[in-house]
Amino acid sequence: MTPILELRNAGFRYRKAATAALDDVSFAVEPGRSLGLVGESGAGKTTALSLLLGLTTPTSGSVLFDGEPLNPRDRAQLRAFRRSVQPVFQDPYSSLDPRQSVGRIVGEPLASLGLASGEEARERIAHALDSVALPADAARRYPHEFSGGQRQRIAIARAIVSRPRVLLADEPVSALDVTTRIQIIDLLGELAANEGMTVVMVSHDLSVVAALCAHTVVLRGGRIVEQGATAEVLRTPSDDYTRRLLASVPRLPA
């Protein structure tokens, strides 16, 4: 099966940085599967996600979409990519424009990608809100009227309204309390199962990744130290760094 997204020997170095943020990183994400990128702060997780989102161009190696190198100059490919890949960011407080209604926020991808307008857009917005367990009248309200967990649901609704094939989530539960974290992780799992979406989750917490992701990639200092089926990585980690992550991060309650 052709991976939907892949980093192939990808490297990235920020200007004037002494070391590379990513160094010869390779992993693939198959359609309909879930993958977690795990590591401490500075491990290279967010840089890898930025490459997968097409926001950053690797300084070496390549990013592949549907088996083809992602070319920022290929407008047709980039348009298909933007329709297929959507992000959910870490902070639900800063990722939503407080001046816009929830309906306008959720519908923004439909307008920017030219996918729907008018009644069709309103129906898709209502469906997206319903999918994340928010009432249809939420569309008329504003972000400040919602709790942190509800705001993250709004952010997820915005990501799924365009019916993407891939959801890329950057620490989507780290700003939430434990109970709300469990709810959002369960929601992402349900969406992946019901919509057939591929999910890539960045996290510093192996227990969060274990609850959602079938495959795990462990990064340290911009390099992969371990990758494999999540159950195997958790049960028999082969690298001391992974073992330290497992020992130091609290687990979510079952």
C-alpha cells in the first residue's frame, strides 16, 4: 500500500543553528492508520509535523504525498494536498479568532479551498459541529463562550469540515485537564474510525499516543531512536531514551 504521507531521509536546519532540527528522518504513514511522534521538547516533533503539513521545506531529503514528492511550485498538487491534510493545533485559546463566530471559523476551509458555499456550507458546518458533539446553535456563538475542551472540539470541527484524508494534531490535549484530555482522545479515535481518516499525533506523552496510535516514532535530538507498533514500543522498548520517557510520564487512567 502506498503511504499517504512519508518523510524520506528528511533533514532540516534552522538558520545559524549549530545542529540540525531533523537529521535523516524516515517514516511513512499508511492510509487509515494512526501514527504518534513522541519525544521531549526539542526532539524535532514539531519540525517533522511542519514538514508533513507542507509549511516547511526540508533542507535535505523529501516529503512525499501519495507516493509523489511534495513540490511547493506544483499548484495542482498543492491544492489537492491542502484539501487532504488538515491540522489541529495545541492551544485552543490562541488557534481560534475571537472576533469571528464559530460558524465562520469552522467554515473557513470550505471558503478558502472553494469546496462549498451557501446552504451546502451551512449543512457541512452543522454536520462537523454535530460530529464533535457540539450543538448546531454553536455556529452563532463566539469562542469566548466555550470551555477549553469545547474550543478544541471547535478546532477539530474546523479541521474535519473539508473531509480531509489526514488529520495532523500537534499536542492537541496538552493544554486540557485530564478528564477533557480523555474526551478529546476518544473523539479523535471515533472520528478516525467513522471517517476513515489517517491521524498523526505529536505528543511528549507516550500514554496519550498509546490511547490513539497504532504506530509510534520516538525522536531525540532530531533523529529517530525507535519506531514500531505502539504496543511493542511500550511493552519492550529497545532504547534507553524510550524507557526513560515511559518511566517519567504519567499514564492516563484506564
